[in-house]
Amino acid sequence: MKISVIIVTYNRPILCNKLLQSLEKQSVKPSEVIVIDDHSIKPFHPIKKYCFSLILIRNKKERGLAASRNIGIKRAKGDILAFIDDDALPFKDWLYSIKKSIIDHEIDIVGGPCIAIYMTDPPFWWDPKILGKYLAVANDFIVGCNFAVKKEVFREIGFFNEKLGRYAGSKISGEETEFILRAYMRGYKILFTSDVRVRHIILPQRLTLAYLIKRAWNQGLSTYFLTKGNIVYVFKEKEMNRKIRRKNEESPNNAGLRTLPTRCIAYILLLISLAAFIYASFKCYKKKDAT
């Protein structure tokens, strides 16, 4: 089975080139790598030629993460489509593990943990086990930074929801969660495994309370749009995340102190997400009432 790697990049030329260099060192080489430049200020250019086919697409205007990924999906020729962010670096056996999981276990969708690479020392209150979900690290569920899908799944159930992909500075996200939940409810086989690992680069500005508060607010908005305001979908997502993990599966990088300040911050962020969910519900209700 051929593997196409799809990367969306936006104003991160150095990190994206590091990612391309790491893909060249994979134990199983991709048949092609598709980079969608989502209208960066300076057009992205690879610094060298690679051993794989590199397809570079530049959007004429900013389209957002989900729409850009959909462009890559339509262009890809591989049987398996692997997605990774431009600020991540895969382990050497990343593609091998993806291919093995899909073939050996007859899986349709597979993902794994993202292990943090901090570009500065984290603050004293930081605990990845408790707060890592806001930065897509120390995860025990599939995130957009690290997952792969059989291309036939897209043909059968459609593409990513472009209303959920990050766009123009917005942190609204969850397009991969909505897609995976849609696949789960249609009976596709999904697996979370620590065999499929990447490193996620965490820049200093993301380890601030201001960033986490903004992220928590947008997480609440994302949850509303993901579930269409129906709380049943929230429980369905939790059920899915529990079932797709192997028994005794643990994510690397999950150790933490669980200090009192960290727990207080976690509760505050949870309340902020809940407030955003209620706000979105009320705003949409008002719009319906006006019509």
C-alpha cells in the first residue's frame, strides 16, 4: 500500500523544512509528500530535493486547515493518507507503524501520541497529563497532528468539515474529531496506539495562561459546532476514545505532578470552555429565533 503524507503549512518555513528532512529518514518512505502552503506571507520553498515525490500547492488565498487538507486529499494518489502538522517531527518508524497497523489489524483510521518538545522551560504549574490536551501533547486520543486514514474512507463518507478547521487566526478546530466520529458511527475500525508517535514542537508563547485561556474558549466553541449543540455527541466521542485504545495502552510523556495550582488552572479552563459552549448555544438560538 502506498502512503501519501499531507502537510499544511502557514508561515513556518524552517519547521516545515525540518519536517521534510525527517520524512526522508523514515524506515518506510512515503510514495509522495503533499505540502499545501495556505497563502503564507512568503511562499514556502523546500531547501533541497528529497528522495520522495514532493508536490507543493500554494493557495491563492488563506483557506484554513480543513479546506487545505481536503485539497491535499483530492490530489493524493496513495492508498493511505498520513496527516502531520508542520510543527511536528515523526519518529523514524512512524510510517512503518501506520502501515503495519492498517494492514495487520485491518484498521481504517489510526493515530497515536504527540510527545512535547519544549522550546523553553515550562512554567512550574505546567503538567502535560492535565493540560496537554490544549496543546495536543500527552494525548491518549487521536489528534490532527498525528493520524492516518485509508483513502477509501474519504470516498465513502466525505471530507473534513471546513467550518471546523483553523482559519485566519481562529482556534476553532475539531475537523479531524468530527470526521473520525463520523467514521466511528458508520462502523469503521479505528485504533489509537503508542506505536504511531510524533514529537510536537511547543513554542514559548503556547506555555502562557493567556494562550491557554484563548485555547479553552475556542475549544468550547469547537465542541458546540462539532456536536451541533447536541450533548449526546459529547458522550459518543468519549465512548469512541475509550474503545479505540488498546487495553493497557498508555501515552508517553503522561507523567506529571498534578499540583494544586495546575488543578485550579485546569478547572478554570474547563469552566471557560463550558461558558463558550453555552455562549455559542445561546447565540445560535437567538439567530434561529430572529428568523
